[in-house]
Amino acid sequence: MADFGATGVTVQGNTGSQGTPTWTAINSGGTAGANEVRYSDTGTGLTATASASWPSQVRPATVQVVAFTYLFTTDTAGNGVPGGATPVTYSNANYNMFRLNWDASGTFASAPILTAYPTTGHTTPTRGDNSILGGNTTDTGATARSYLKANAYGNGASQAPAAAPTNAPTGTDGTTGALTPGAAAWLTNYQGLQGDNDYILCTATPAAATANWWQFEMALFTGPNLSPATYTPVLSMKYTWT
Amino acid sequence: MTEVGAPWIFKRVQGRVQGPDAMRFITLSGVSWWEALYEDGRTVGEWDSILQDRRRIKVPRRDLARGSRWEEIDHKNLRGLRLIGPSGEVADVRAKRDHTLFQFKIGTVMLTQNDRGQRAMGQHRQAHVIGCIEDPPPLQDSKVGTCVCFAWEHEDSQGFRLDPPGRMVGPFVDSVLDFQFHKVGPLGLENLSLKL
């Protein structure tokens, strides 16, 4: 057992409700609009919208969360996360949001890392460049954090949280380097996902050749100083294998 | 980090290796491979640890590389570990006791959100590391877990693809308790069969 197979690592989004989750998987990597997580301030009429036709959003006057999160298994087959066909507005209280899954085909050599890169080239974002991951010193903190925030629960041994993170995300959340949740605990505050600058390091190295999952919440912010563009950041698991 | 006099499969000539046909396959594979040396002179190549249809493959094949089994080889009396780059460059580390040699690869799985065709999505290998825990710490300021390592980098730590594609890095000093190279963090000692 060494590296994971081609479909050995997946993300699951909750397309059911907070109380009764339905975990829907997308395979790693997206092509032609499939296997994407998308964001919009519109909660209706988008579950069959192709990636290339995804509507733009006007920057708000103040920093705020983008209200709706979607999971697309194909270019035109999407669901709200949570909410499915009826997307639910983002709330920190809806902590059954995403899971990072891996099967028993691989063995980690260290704890996995959850982060995001601007492109599939996984170059680290430039802090404070006003991009979605680089952040802006007015919108996302004097040490500019990513607009994309995440919080993870526990040690990657399929631990299910019983409550939401203590603190809801804010636009300035983030800590330079790694943040590591305690076993069976959320991070106290959300982390900005900014390549190798700011990221979440799992509590421990998962057991060898053992299927498991690691639960996380994710919130995308936008603000008045975000440079207008089409952003396609790549959520990534950085990992090691034997 | 001295020249190894033991009977490795490949002979080092001016910093590169020359050997049997396997070297040609390593070059063709485009990725690096490890080769282990035991106290009694036996060697095990990474390709020897790969099974296909319950049979060991005979040559390094990239399409089967992800199935290698470092954790399943015999770690008793393992005394040398060699990293062979596709260019033929080679580096090796030596151990005085068991369970101090290690190797692992660093990569990413791109989970969501398409980059619209800039590059193939999925799994990407960034670097391949070999190392040996220093035992006992040779310097007064050395700490438990200090290790000496080499790495074959396909991409640098900032994610830039290298031209030519890949380079040997090292030797460098790091720690298995908080591995700084590519910001890996603490290594999983049990999964790597390491003992401090």
C-alpha cells in the first residue's frame, strides 16, 4: 500500500440537511465543469447551470460571506451544500458541510494538509495581492488572509462533530502557517486557505491503509477590495505517502 | 553520505549511476526510485516491492509506481538507502541501526474547482525524500529526530515545475518530528517504521 488510487481521495458535500446529512461525493479533479464546488449570492435557479455560464456577483460594500455553496458532480448537475435542490444560506451552525475521504489504498507518511492554490500549478498565492486567495489588507486583515476560510474537526479518524465550531468565520480569520485542530475538536477560529502560507494540518498521521474521513466547513468571503475576476482556485489536499 | 562500496544494483560513475537495463526504465519513467541495501549485501529496489497480478514486476514502471510497498519490506538490518533520479543522479544515506532509514513522496490531490484546462487535475507528485535519523545526535545542539536527507524535486517548494524536469537536492538537515522541507510537518513514525 502506498499512494492512493486514482479515485482514492474524494470530497463529499452534504446535499441533505444539517440534521439528516446526505453525503454526495465528487472525485478529485474537475474537468469541463464536473466535480466543482461553486459559490453564488443566488440561491435559486442555479442547480443546472453550466460552469461557463455561472453568474457573476457584484462586490458588496462590506466584507461578507457568499451566501450559497454548490456541489456539482457534472457540469449541469448541482446541489446546495447543504440543502440539495433548495440551497440553504451559509451558517456556521450547519457544521455537517464537507468531508475529505480516503480509502484503504494508500498510506500517509505524515498528517494531511487542507489548503487551496490559485491554479493547478499550486504556486503559493501572494499575500495581499487582492485576489481571492491572496486577500486584501483592508478586507481580510493587516496580514492579508485568504477570502476562503475553513475549519476542520478532529484527527482524521472519521470523527463526527456533535456541535458547530465555537466561533463563526470572519473575514480576517487566519493564522500564518499551520493550524491544527485537537483530537475531537474544531479549530477555535477559522483558517484562511492560502497555499503554503496559511493552511490546516490534520492532528495526526492517519492509520496506514485504512479508510477514513476528515470533516470540515468552508466559507467564502467577498469584499469591496477584492479584484474583480473569474476565480477558479483549487482546493487541495497536500500529503505524503510511502 | 560517502560513496557506498556495497554491491548496489547500480554503479556510481561521476555522481551518476550506470547499471543494468533497469536504469533505462528509470530514465523512461521520469520519476525517482529508491533502492535499499541490507547489512549482508542484499538489495531491494522499489520496483521489487510492487506486485502486479500477484507477481513482482522486474523493472521500474511509472504506471505502477504508486503501488510500491516501503512499509512491507523487511526493515531489519537495513543499512543503506539510495535515491535514483531519472537523470541518473544518485544520492545515498547510511544507517548504523535498524528503523532509522525512511523515504516518502510529497504531492497534492486537487479536490475541487477546475482550473479550466491549464493542467491535468488529480494527483501530482512534487518531491521524493530519503533520509536517515542521526543516532546519536552528532552535535551538542542536535535534537532527537534530527535527520539527514536528500530529495528529488519535480517541483520546487513554491510549486514551480522545474526545467529540466527535476533536480537532486541535498544533503540537508531536517527533523522527523517537524519536517520543514515543503512544510510537511511531523512525520508518521509508525507508518514509516521509524524508531527514535
